[in-house]
Amino acid sequence: MAFRFNFPNPENPTYTENVEEAPFKEDVENEKLDISNKEHAKEIFMKDNEIDMPEDVTATIHTFNDVEVHCYNSESVEEYLCRNRSQTSNFVAAVSAHSDLVPDKYEGGLTVWECSLDLAEYLTTNKSQLQDTTVLELGCGAGIPGLCTMQCGASEVHFQDYNSEVIEYFTIQNVRLHETWCHCRFFSGDWSYFYEIIRQQKYDVILSAETIYNPDNYKSLQAVFKSCLSEDGVIYLAAKSHYFGVGGGVHMFEEFIKKEGNFNIEVAHTINTEVPRVILKLTWK
């Protein structure tokens, strides 16, 4: 099954660019995070995750400049999970709904999104900046950008995704395909809780790809940035210019960050396609 957010297709004749963006809530600064139905954050330990992936779960090699990253095929992982997980699983619920997005249940972690590949390519053009750094990848899914930083000499890489199944059966298994001295940690759950369990940790580099499609999540995403970015740290965020059907995108996120006033934000790189893809760079003001 190929997952989709069920957004309108730009190549479809009925497609139009006149999509109305969702407005910001008026009092963003005083707004409390809505965490009523969110999945609590937790750490998942590799040593407790001894899963033997069967032979029919195949792996692919992605090459970014001269950096090789190994990654299990997402469709074969999906099929494996459908065979082995109960019907109450959030992932299985998403499969049944034929969607990459089931709010508060599944956030598309088993799909290798275009912008994650863009971010990996961008990071490997300047490998020296990653040497001996501590890195966090938010909404990691397969973890390809984080895996690239491992291959480029990062000393510590932490991976976070909403769903524990994605971390256990996809991210951790992809890390296991690599021989590395890098120290890795893994977390699942909502960002609204994540920054509370990791608040003492600071990162030199924070990465995220395809995570700004929903404006309702901007507040909790920024809360992680504020809590976890080191004084001289940098955030690289890869996204499409607009996510049709949900209202989010690069322009809206830029406006949110500028209004909040905590970070400088600039476009570091643009991939010119029909729906442009962008890599944003954020640093402390």
C-alpha cells in the first residue's frame, strides 16, 4: 500500500494554487499546548529491541554525495507489521484508513519522504560541520538524515518519531544496518511531552523533514527547539512550500517563527519543482 496524506494532486487538472491557509490563533504567545489526546513521550532502548527482521524485509542503499546510508524498504516493513501487529495498533489503523495521517495515532513515519532525502543530500555537501556534534532528528521515520550525520562523524545522534512502532521496527533496525561508534538514543511520542523528558540535553544540530504540514503543531515544535538547541546550535528543516489540504508550509512556518521572535530563519536551499521544496536554517537570535 502506498500511503498518502490524501492531499489534492498538483498534477491533477482540478488542482488550483488558490488554497486558503489556516490562520494563526490570535494570542499565540499565551496559548497553552493542547496535549489532551497526545501520545506521551518515552525512550526506547536498542538493547531491549532485539527484533530479527525476516529475509523478505529487504534493504536499500541510498547514496548522498559519497555517503552511503542503508535503509529497510518501507513497503516490506509495512507488510511485516501488518502480519505481526494486532488490529488495535495505531499503525494498522492507519493502513486500514489508507492514509499517512491519522491524527494523534499515526504521522506517516513509514514513508520515506522526498524532503528527508533533500536534507540528507544537503547535509553531506559539508560533512565537516557534523564532525563530533550532537544531533537530534525530530519526526525521523526511517532516520535517513540522522543516519547521514552518523556517517559524517557525529558523536551522538538521537532519533524521535511519534509512533513507537516506527522507532522499534524501522528506525532502530536501520541504525543496526550500520557499523558506527556513534551513541544513539531513540524516543517516541508527541513533541508536547518530548521536550519535558529530554530538557537537560542540548543539541548542536536539530534536523526535521516534512513536519510542518500542520500549523497546529508549530507551537510544540518550537518548544522543542527552544528547550533543546545549544547556544551556538543550528536547525535544518526541510519541507514543501505548501501542503495542500492542511494549510501548512514554508511561508506559514516562517511567519510563525518571525512572530514568535526567538530564532533567525532563512532559506538555505531550494529545490525547484512544481511544488518547490525548501531547506530552512534556524539559529538563535
